[in-house]
Amino acid sequence: MKPATWPRDDALRDRRLHLELASRTLRDARIADLPALLRRGDVLVVNDAATLPASLQGQAEDGAPVEARLVGELPDGSFRAVLFGPGDWRTPTEHRAPPPVLRKGDTSPVSPRLVELRFEQPRGQLWPLLYRFGRPVQYSYAQAPFEAWHVQVPYASQPWAAEMPSAGRPLRWEVLLSLRQRGVAVASITHAAGLSSTGDAALDAALPLPERFAVPAAAADAVSRAQSAGGRVVAVGTTVVRALEGAALRNGGRLVASAGETDLVVGPGYRPSVVDGLLTGVHEKGASHYALLHAFAPAELLSRAHEHSERSGYLTHEFGDSWLLL
């Protein structure tokens, strides 16, 4: 399948393939049609993390260019980051030159490119500087560099995400209002979506890394009400699945308001205890996000959906089309 190289002018026209889990059938639709598939008593849970200007350009001690991509903020105020050597946004990550070798002890045992960065500036001064000098993580398949507004979901709040939690990108306010008018609750959590790819085989195999999340009381209550009334919990994006399921695991399978870091990896064999359905981008087979889908749908249905999407010209990646598994 081909990647979307730029956001569509009208996100409500983005294509959406419905994988109907009970009948194991496929149906083509648009994002604007989503409210018709949910029912009164359901709850749609979104990730409201804003996307950081996570790409920082700098120099090594010998003057060689280095790019640091922030993965996420740690509890002590430092940042987990991945380093890249020379190259620009037109170069795929797997073709980027490695960064300079750092001193032993400065890097993670997972990969010498995974480090913790500590900034000299106090927190109040750091954030304006990040937004002044940082840029969004760029993608080599794009037709031009992205600006900050290209990589934000419409309801973005706290700047936690290294890359956009892109499943929610096409959910314009018209869709969310229509859902509420139909009696579907809309709740938000915050999850620090990390990098989707680094180009380092060992590091990519370890993705997703542990990520920070916060499930507020309002979201936990909305999920509880839906479950008590026989409604369905539909997650917008794999990050929401990770946050809700990770939070529930901390409390014996029951979702309550909580915050912390989760290392949960959802995939084949995992049985969700909170989430019933998933709205997600179109992913290539072999991607970690595609592996997560096996927790919601049988392999045969996923394979047919992938073949149908390829034949029908569905687009992949951050600005691509969507699947609804429900």
C-alpha cells in the first residue's frame, strides 16, 4: 500500500474500512459516517496528547551534525531520546548514518542510540526554547516538511507525544458533536505516543518503549458507565488501547483513574479487559501497530482487510485512511 504524503484538505472524506467482528465482513465508508456505527451508551476514548517539536538539531564535540528525537519526558524531568547522524528529512530512518559513539554509560543497553537527555534550563524556560528551536519529526515519504499544526489532533492538550497519535487526526468537531447528539460519550486520556521507527533494528524490535499515560477520573467514569449499561468501549488509536489496558492491569483488570508509565505490549494472544473496539490507521503487515490488531480480530479477517485495502487504494501512515474494528 502507498503512504499518504500530505493531509487531505477535507479530513471527513478520509476513507474508513469497517471490519465487522461478529459477521467477519468488510464495509467501505468515510470518517464522517462513524457516528452511524456507534450507538447510545457507547464511549469513544481519544488520546489528547499534543505533538512535541521532538526533533532537535545539534552538533557532536567534533562538530559532526546530530539529530536528537525526543521520545518522552521522564519523571525526573529528563527526556528519553534517540540519536541520528547526518541526513535530513528526505532520508528514510533506516538509511540515516549512525550518530557519533558516546561514552560507555551514557547510552541504553538496548541500543547505543537510545539516551537520556538532561537540559540545563529550568522547566519554565525549557518549553519555550523547545518550541522555538525544535521541529516536528519529519517523514521521508512526505511531499514537504511538516509544520507543528500539521501533526496535531483537533483536541490536542498536553505536549506529551513524540509523534502524532494519528488515529484521531480526522476526528473533526463535527464528528464528535454528532456522536454526543446520538448519546455516545466522548472521553479523553493522555498517552505519550513514542517514535514509530528509528532505523536501528535492535531498537525498532524493542518498540514500543515504556510510555507515560494519564487516565483521568472523568474518562474512567465514562468507561464504567458504558460497561454498566452494556455499551462498548471504542479506543481511538493503539495508544489509547495501551493506556486503558495498562491502567486496568495496575488494578486487577478494573479501570480506575491512574497515571504512570506502562510497558504493556498488546498483540496476538492478549485478551483486552477494557476495550471492545478500535479505530486505527491502516498499517502494513509486520508493523508493531498491526500486531496489536490481532488482540481484536482473527488473523484471517485482518488478512482479508489488508488485501482489500491494497486493492482499493487505501493509504497508510499518519495522514492515511482508517480501519474500524468493531
